[in-house]
Amino acid sequence: MIGVLLINLGTPDAPEVRAVRRYLAEFLSDPRVVEIPRIAWKPILYGVILRTRPKKSAEAYNQIWTNEGSPLRAIAHRQAEALRKRLPELSVHYAMRYGHPGIAAAVERMVGEGCTRIFSAPLYPQYSAATTATANDALFGVLARMRAQPAIRTLPPYFDDPLYVEALRTSISRQIASLDFAPERLLLSFHGMPQRTIDLGDPYHRHCLETARLVSDALGREVDVAFQSRFGRAKWLEPSTDSTLADYPRRGIRRIAVATPGFSVDCLETLEELGIRGRQTFLRSGGEQFALLDCLNDSPESIFMLERLIERELAGWLPAA
């Protein structure tokens, strides 16, 4: 049997301080995420960050939590369900790099179902060591503990894949057409990374810029690019989304739409950081109309893209059509 594992970043189990602290401890202990020597980082993490940040983060999660739980987990579940219907010959599961359901549990379940071949799909279009690589690390860490291992394939970065660009074009065009105003600017906000990671050879920044160029060409309109979610005092990729949103009204731009092509699924960073705080920043600076566009999520164009990517990457494993 062939299995497909969709991997996303993760989410706490509940919008509560204890659950958020547990999630952040796992996330921020990953040396791929925080590239500071452990001896220097652990006192900061456990002595400062995990004492102060969980309360603030829990309040943010409370603002976006749904009846189905975390938006990210609920949408990931729907993605897997949709793909099961489209690809009934495959065993489709989803997992989170941090939190539940975890990668180890998902792989063990798939092997228990009889999967001897597993295609792992970290849903990060633009490659970064802090996202794609750590997902692969976790997967192969599970295999390292297994005597009878399944064969593995992994999804390469798809930042410039025509399937991905077309899915973005369709989704963004449809959502802009449904607005009750015409945006003067379209801002593409990507998750930020420390500048140091790029200097060390991470291709993430280049991938983001290429995605933006291709989306701009596909839409036939100019786009702006910015980077959000800065953390700590180090220099991060610029321009920042916050400063860009605040600067728009000063430049006479008062109606905007924001899309987040680096996020496959809506989550805290899109719904709260941009949808609530980003909106406030723009409006308080003199903006008038702000639209946050949905991520690809489980939209028809998203499921079509994922189905085609999976079928293509499974060439040789699946019988020829």
C-alpha cells in the first residue's frame, strides 16, 4: 500500500496557557528553528520566553479558535479528507511537525495499515531549513528507530511550480473579484526569517521573490512583498509587513488586499497577526479598506494542485494511467 503524509507546522491542542507553553517549548527547542547554541538559548527559552510568551499567545489563539478547534488542524483534516476521496487507492494522512497529530504517530499508523511506501509532503512551497528540512529530519528520525522501514519519497519545494502558481492565480483572482472595493495594492506577505539564515545559504528569500514574480505575471498586476512574524533582536528579512502596512496610507494608498502565498493553510500568523493586528495597523495609520485573502486551504484549486503534485511525484509507484 502507498501512503501520503501531508505535513504542516503545528498548533497547540487548546488556546490555553499550559497547552501553548507545551507547544512553544517543542517548537522553540528545535535547533533548525532557533540557530543559537543550546547553552546560550536554553536559559532564555526557559527562563524568559516560556514564562511570558504563552499567556500572550494563548490570548491570540483564543481570537481565532473555532468550534472545530485550531483552524490549521481543522483545515489540514479537511485537506486529507478531500484527497482521500480523490485518490481512494492511497492512504492519506496528515501530521504536524510540532504538536498533534505528530509525525511519528502518523508514520506508525500508516505502517500499521500496511503502507510499504510513503510519500511525505511538507506543505511549504518555499524551502527553508526551519520548515521543510526540520519536517524531513523528524520523518527520518522516525525511520531511524524502525527495523523494517517503508520506502520514502519527499515533496520538493514547489515555489515556482506551474500548478502552484495557477492555484494562487485562481484563488487570488476569485477573492479579489468578490470584494466590494477595488484594492489599490496587493501585498504578498511571507513568513520572515533571520537574515543570517539567508547569508548561510538558505534559499528561502530567493524562493519567495520568485513566487511573487510569477504570481504578479500570472495576475497581470504589480504586487508588493513583505515579511512578517519577526521574533527577537536579530536582523530579519525586510521590508517588514508591519512597516509596509503602516506606510501605505502615508503614500496615499488606502485600499489594499493581502495574500499569504507561503502559508498553505490559514493559521495564527494569517488570521490573527494579519487579519486582526495587521488590519488595525493599516486602519489606524489612515487606511480605509483592508481585505485579508484566504490561504489556498482546502479550496478546489488547492485540492486539484495537491492531487496533481502527488500523482506526479508518485510516478513509478502508481500504475500508469
